Amino acid sequence: MSTFSWSSTKLLRYAIAVVGPVSVAAIHLTLSLLMLRVLSPAEFGVFTFLLVAAQFSWGIWSALFCAPLPVLLLETSIAEQRIGINVLRCINWIAAAFSIVVFFLVAERLGLSTSASICFALYGAVALIRWFGRSFAYVRCQQLRAVASDLAYSVSLLAMLAVTIRLLGWPPQIACYFSMLIGAIIGVLPIGKSYFSLHVGEGWGVAFARYRLIWKDQARWALLGVLTTEATANAHVYIVTLLQGPSAFAPIAASSLLMRPINVAQNALTDFERPQMARLIAGGQFSAVRQSLMLFRAALAAIWIATVLISVVIFLWLPRLLFPPTYDLDYVAAATVLWTVFAALRLLQTPESALLQAAGEFKDLAMASVYSSIGSVGAVWMLVMSAGALWSIAGLCLGAIIYLGATLYFARKWLRELSRLERAAECNG
């Protein structure tokens, strides 16, 4: 296959991969913009905090269950692959059930009503089940099921939001979280019947024993990476809310909405590319791995440029279309500029991060996150205390620079070792 044909095929697959996540991004953006207009700044700060918390839980699920999935493809035995995937799938369901309590306590602590807290807690758990289901579909080479899940979630959430607010006249907060819950439930259905089977033929004791091996070899390092990456990427959410309250966090959250498509596309392409790289590595197609890195980087750069251009157009001609009068446009614009820098730093490290995950180098990624989180949390805390909430984003940029440097170092080290092995194989051949 020629390089042009290979690249064209990859671009088509990228386009399919982002259809679903882009629809999710669009509905979350629509939901956030609606809440921005109907809620007070403090209430919008709470809504955004909970949305960040839910997405943080997706990162934890990626570490505990999703990231080990493509590594299982490196197993030589098909039977071992199936057992490992089945173990992850079943324990995922159990853990999701326990997450309901955590989500409920967080929501109530932030001041939501009991009914809204229940809706959010159930949404959080079902969303975790759907999140792993997408990875389950990707590993089984059923990409269209993952796309269908995203589309079903987006369409049903929007439809339910229209029904609850426009037809039933529900309060915005309850309508929002209830619609998210219904969307998540319907979004699970396209994953397929096989995902709903909880049978573990060898018994649950053996299943948990097998997961302990997965935890020791892969998941614990991936989880450390997620926790410290969250500290690098979202330290401002927790620190600003803790020190100055949801009202101070609201304009920062509002400004980040314009960059949200970048984050979603980054995660979508990573979810797609990671198992593809794992298959290429397992098959010894190392030149294709390098080509994937180049194309991955080019696709992310194009998304960043398009998003920045759209943001410029909005601020020049349509600022009040998005931001109500209760928000200072100069403040929001300054925050958006900082967000574009942060997004660029994050995108630069994404291809190498996906490569290291596909290769099973979770310890290296975890250490990169540890280094960056220390710098990020410290910088955000000091900047919020000394210069105000706005400059918390600059603290995130410092952490992103550290993470970028460490990730590039570990990835280049892995690629150099790969080149050495290739040269040795050629000499022996």
C-alpha cells in the first residue's frame, strides 16, 4: 500500500472516530452554554465542577480498565486475551455500582438538591459503564458501535432536555442531570448484548486474582498517571473552588468552553489510535507506528488551528452570543488566550503519550505525570493566592511543559531502543 493510500485510509478512520465524540462535545457544549445563561455564576461553577468530576472518573476508568485492554492484545494466547478482557469487563460493572455513593456525596456537598444529586450520581455510574463499553467495542474491532453509542447519548440527551425544560417546565438543574442520565442509559445500548453478560466461567475469586496481576503490571501505573495528570490539567478547578468558591471559578469555566472541542478530539483520537498502535507493535510493523505518530500530530494541529480561528471570530463579532452580561469579556478573553497555550502544550505530548500507553510503558507515563503535577499544583496554588484565579491557567501551563518534556524523553528513549532492535534483526537476517 502506498504512503498516500495508507494516509488516506487513516484520515478516513480518524473522521469516523471523531464523529461520535464530536457529537458528545457538541451536546456538552450546548448544555454548558444553556446552563451559563440560566444559572447564576455560583450555580454554573457547581455544574462545571461536577462535569469535570465526572470526566475525571472517566480518566480513572481508562487507567483501571480501558488502558489495559489494548495491552492484552499483546498476549500470545487468544484464550488468555478473552479471559483478561472478560475479567476487566465484569469488575468494571461492580466498581461502577460503588461509584454511585461517591457521586451522590460530592453533589450534595456542593449544595445540589437531593433529587438532582441522585440524578447526577446515577448518571456518573452509567456514564462509566458506557465509557468502558466504548473501549470494549474498539478492542473487538466494532468501532461503529462506539460511534453509535456516542450519537445515541447525544441525541437522547438533547431530546430529553427539550422535553423536560420546554414541555414539562422542570427547574434547569434537575432537567439537566436527569437528561444526562437518560442519555447515558440509552448510550449504553448500542454497545451490544455481549457487553451485558456478567458470566465469568472460572469464578469470581479467580477473576479478581487475575485483575490483581493486571493491577500490578499495568493499572496501578496508569492510575497514578491519571491522578497526577488530573492535578496537572485540572488543579485550577479544585484549588480555585476551594480557595475562592464556585463564583470565582465560573468565568474561568466559561472561557474554557471554547477549547472543549480540542479536548474531546484529543481524547477521541487517542482512544482510537491507542489500540491501533498496540496492534502495530504486536505485529512488528514499526515503520507504521512512526507514520501513525506523524499523522496523529498533524491531525491534532489542524484541530487546534481550527478551534483558535473560531474563537477569534466569536470574540471579534459575537461575544455576547456566548457570554451573558454577568461575565467580564476582557477577563474571559484573557483566560481564553491562556487556554489556547495550554491546549497546544497538551496536544504536543498526546501522540507520544498514546504510543507509550500502547507499548505498556505505564510506569514512564506515571512518572512524567508525577513530575508535572508537582509543578502544576504548586504553581496554581501560589498564583491564585498572589495574582488571582485567572492566573491559575498559567500554573497549568507550567505543569504541561514539564509533562511534555518528560513524555518526549521517554517516548524517544523507547523509539531509540526500537531502532536498535530493528538494526540487530536486520544484521542477524
